[in-house]
Amino acid sequence: MPQEESKSVENSELAILRQTGLTLLPVGDSSALSEIISRCLVYIETSKTLEILRNSLEHELSVGRVAGDEHEFEITSGVKIVMCWIPPGEFLMGSPEDEEDRRDHETQHLVKITQGFWLAKTPTTQAQWQAVMGHNPRHFNGEDLPVEFVSWVDICGNESGTGGFLGELNKRLPSGGRFHLPTEAQWEYACRAGTTDPYYGDLNEIAWYLENSDDNTQPVGQKKPNEWGLHDMLGNVWEWCSDWDGDYDLGVVTDPTGPASGLHRVLRGGGWFSNAGGCRVAGRGRYAPAGRYGLVGFRVARSSVP
């Protein structure tokens, strides 16, 4: 042990070794040892209690849920994110070869989603962005309109998603879960909600797109939701996903997260300026992660922390 570390603080009931944090107890003195053990046990039990409470919260939010069950997360006074429960399951991702307007990179394959998760009922609104970030970068103006002109970097901050809007949101709301962008597979699975057609309903009833949008975004939640309670999954604004753009992994895939790197991030759902073919459930878009555009917004997902 270095000489400096062996020096102790004198005139104290307990001698604390500098730098090491070790404690010298007087010979035969058990009261100090008992005090240290007692404090350690309190610390351990407190930590365990907090962890139990966090896990209990996530457990309550997931156990016994059925697809479409809702839960509100309050961002700030009067501003909430309503989220729908998406149960685990499997589906055919992509489009069949005979689907009209399909693209070659929509190769159909079986995907298994092993963990249920929450997904916002609507795209993130300008009011929600303002409440978290303190400013509104929108092109179109309206509290109930989807926020757009936000980049993937603005939303995630970094590769781990601990910065930007998501980083600030996770600081505000209870631990035990984590807000993030949905993966491309999670997004399509939730959008389909058990359906297999190009759209989850009549396009004019479920989406704002080129034929009915009046050339701008529209307030969220106006159109008919899918079977799991999600509005505007198609049309209004394209939505950022967490994945880098790339070809699908074929065969049976479990909880895919996309390529490890790339140049563009995935967009899904089509927007107010998209034609019908661009608003198909299997349709895929892409954009540079630092890019901002009046057609592009997002919605948040929430999953349990392992």
C-alpha cells in the first residue's frame, strides 16, 4: 500500500484511510462496525425497494393487457402522451409480389416480436415537442398538428437514443421503462394490427394523403384508427424509425433492428403529399438522419428496461 494511503485521519472514532475508503476499527469496538453494517443494509434495502417499485410499475403496465389498451404518460401539466399496448406476436413483414405499387426492397418474410411494447396513439404533436424541448421547429403551425421539420438526430441525439427529445423525455417520466423510436419491424407490426392488406382500412377513412390533405398536415387523431387504436399510421407525416436503411434479413427473424450502420434512417407510413402507393403499410422510405423536412415526423414507443 502506498505510504500516503496508509495515513489515517486522527482524532476520530473511526480512522478512514485516505483515497482507499477503508475503515480501521479500534480493537474490541463492535459498535462502530454495527453502525457501518446497519447503514449498508439500509442502503441495500432502499436500492432493492426502488428497483422493485420500478419493476412493479412496468409489470402493472403490461400484465393482463390486450392489444389497444391505453395508458397516459404526463409530460408536463396538461400535456400527455397517450400510448396503446402492442402485444407480442408474429407477422409477415413486407409485401407479396403481386401487391400494386410494391418495391423490390419489400421482400416478404416472417418476423417474430417477442416483447410487448407501448406505441403512441398518434404522431408526436407540436404541443408535446414544445413541452419537452421548449421550442417548436415546425413548418406548419398548430398545437395539434404533428411536429415535423425534426431530424432523427433531433429526436434521438445519438446512436443510443439518450439525447435529443427522447433523452429529455426519459428524464421527465418514471424509470422502469424507456422511450425510444420503434424499430421498423415494430412499426409495421403495430400498423398492420393483424391485417395483411396494403392498407388497414379504406385509405380515405384512415389517412391524410395527396388526395385529401389540402397540401398540408392535419390535426392528429381525426381519421379512423386501426384495430389496435393507433391513428395516422398512414399519411399525415412520414415517421422516423430507429433502423438504418438496408435490405431485410430473410427467413424467420426475431426482433430485428436493421443493419448495424448505413447512410439513411428508415421512414414509414407516407405523408400528406404522398400518393396512395406511398402510403401502403409495407411502403418504405429513407432520409439522412440529420435531414429535416416538412413531410417527416415521428411517434414514440416505450419498452421495459431489461
